[in-house]
Amino acid sequence: MSEKTLKPFEGKLSGVIEIPGDKSISHRAVIFGSLAKGITKVTNFLDGEDCLRTVNAFREMGVTIQEDGTSLVIESEGISGLSEPKQPLDFGNSGTTTRLMLGILSGLPFFTTIYGDASLSKRPMDRVVNPLRQMGSIIDGRNDGNLLPLSIRGSKLHPIDYTLPVKSAQVKSAILLAGLLADGETRVTETTPTRNHTENMLKAFGADITSDGYTTTIRGKNNLHATNVHVPGDISSAAFFLVAGTIVPDSSIHLKNTGLNNTRTGIIEVLQKMGADIVIENERSVSGEKIGDIHISYSSLKGITIEGNIIPTLIDEIPIIALLATQAEGTTIIKDAEELRVKETDRITAVADVLNTLGADITPTKDGMIVKGKTQLHGGNIASYDDHRIAMMGAIASLITTNEVVIDDISCISISYPDFFRDLESLK
Ligand code: SPQ
């Protein structure tokens, strides 16, 4: 346990931050670099715990991955060069590693067992296991293969035409990865678009993949070719400073090289609708992903309703958006976000508990929450729920509390943002 006491803060935040690499894209760079024959260089890789789980999984399967801080050099013989791991693979806290690897391991000619920490062992895997079984995958585990640990006996996969019953990029990606190893055309249709980094990177690595509206088709048994990847800054990490800059009086923050893929930028739309002073500059494309710099300043805010198709574009930002909403005049309603209940923790319950402990007025609902503002937060003892996004939200909240905030355990922050407190201190 690593407790942290945060004293009340009286100044303003100002300065420039280079946001660390995107977690979702870093995972995918390791996956596709390992599946492609040749040498893939990855720069601005996120060296957080989750992405290192993906690195380790491929090392266990015989891929050479050299790591030098945020740079990786991946040297692989391609899919046919991967070998059976000698021991069970530990995926720690990482849902992305687990679900994407299930898609790959299903189609490789060997046996693997995977497991994770207490939080990951509670998260549903049937959303991935069910379609993979339809493709011929042989997976078993607790609760009929819904819960880790799971064992996968790789087999010959056949393509499917699948409409996603949940709004999940991880499920879509698992099926596309299995489709890459299957003989024929696999089609995945979404009813609500989710982040498309898998599709973008499959294209960059030479896969035969096309998207038409909400349907993506991949033709399998196609070799990938190595290509270099520069990872954009993670908008989900930037979100903490976007909110800090908006709610701490007189602040003005510049965030450089942040990913702006429009399947991820719901937080920007929300800030704009609530009245925040936000400017995007220097927009460009890097490794097939849009990036740019964001300038944010202290603003007065109004409550809004956040629902429908925007939800997957800001799903991981909802904890910090809830804090933002406590500082807006009027009511903010968040709906259609039932997926929050199956993240690292039940983020609807956790957000309401943590922010209400600090003095907010939040009513949890089955698929979101109702936040009444504006409230003066007073401080107190809060739990991180072992969830990196809840811990960072608590730390940002402490910037506007009248008394100190004590977070029971901040070690989980290293999952996605190991230098979070260094960056926060640099703005004070
Ligand atoms: O990897 P993990 O643990 O699932 O991480 C989270 C996060 O907050 O960092 C969710 F808890 O992000 C997911 C995100 O919610 C990462 C992700 C991806 O890289 O494909 C997609 C989203 O999950 P889902 O379930 O909507 O597919």
C-alpha cells in the first residue's frame, strides 16, 4: 500500500506538459510489431505496467524486444515464429492485454494459460470468449470460461460475421486479431463506434482490412510487414490536466503532442459544451493517428447531458469528467455508460463514493450518474479502489479542496501514468 497525503493547494497551475504515450496504441504497437516479420521500432511507447505485460507476453513467446525507456525495438520472425510459452502468462491488471491476446492465442498452434490480479480476475471475458468459440477457439476456465485464469488450446479458426452486443474496442479487436489468423473473411459490425486504433494499425502493418460504415472486414492468412510506430500522447492521461486547468482558478496549461483520434476526443467536446476555454493547435498526422497541442485555461462551466454515441469516445474519462461536473453550475447527467461497471473497478460506484466523500452531490444510476453543481469540495480520506483513473481523479480533486485529501493507495497510477505526480508538480 502506498498512501498519499495531498495538502490543499492555493496557487494556479501553469506550464507545458509532454503527455506520455497512449496506452491503447502502445499495446497495439507491441502486438503488431511482434506479429510482423522483421524489425519494428516504437517511439514514445508508454512504459506503464499494463503495456509491459504485453511486452512480456511476446517475449515469453520468443520475440526479441529491446526496451530503452520509451523506445522499443521488436525483432520477430512473424506469426509462424511464435512459440509456446514455458509458463502461464501474467497479465496483471490489463484488460486490453487479456482480451486482445485471447484473440491471438486462439489461433496459434500451442497451449497457453493466462491469469491476472484480483481486479482482472473479476472482469468478464465471455464477451470475447463467446465469439472466439464461434470461430473454433478452445478456451476453458472459471465460470465456463468467463473469468481468469483461462487456458487456450490454439486451433484452426474459421471466419465469422459478428455484430457486437457490447460497446467495446477490446472485443472488436480480439475478433479482428482472430480473423487475421483465420482462413477467409471475418466481419465485425458495431452499433456504436469505439476506438479504431486496431484497424488503423492493421492497415499500417499491411493487413487486408477495410471499413465500411460501422462494419470492418479482415481477410485472414495475410502476412504483416514490420513498420515503425510513433505513439501519440494519451488523451486519457491528458484529460486529468485538461480538467485541472479548467477548475483551478487562473490556470493556463499547454499539453503537447496529444492524440486527437476522433474516436477518443469526447472529452474535448464535453469541455467545449460546458464552456471551457480550450484551443487546439498544430494538428497533424503521425503513424496514421491525428495529434496536436491543446491549450486549456480556467473557465466557468455549466452542466450538460452526456449520452449516446459520444460515450465510447470518453469512456475512460468519465471519472475525471465527474469531477469537472462538480464545478459546473447546474446538473450534469451521464447516461449509457453501463460499461463503467466492468472496468478495473465499478467506476460508477467508485466515482460517487470518492467525490461524495469529498463533498460532491452525485447520485449513481444504473448506467451513469447525476452530478449537481457547483459544490465546494472539502477533502477527506478516500480509496483509490486500486484503479489508476480513480486515484488520479482523487489527486486532481485535491487541487480544489479546502482541507487535505488522503488517498489510501496510489501505486496503481503506474498502470497508465508512472510520472503523473512529477508532471503535476511541474505545473505548480
Ligand atoms: O486495459 P483496460 O484495463 O481495460 O483499460 C481501460 C482503462 O481505463 O485504461 C479500461 F478499464 O481502457 C480500455 C477502454 O476502456 C482500453 C481499450 C483498448 O485499448 O481497446 C478499450 C476500452 O475498453 P472496452 O471494454 O471499451 O473495449
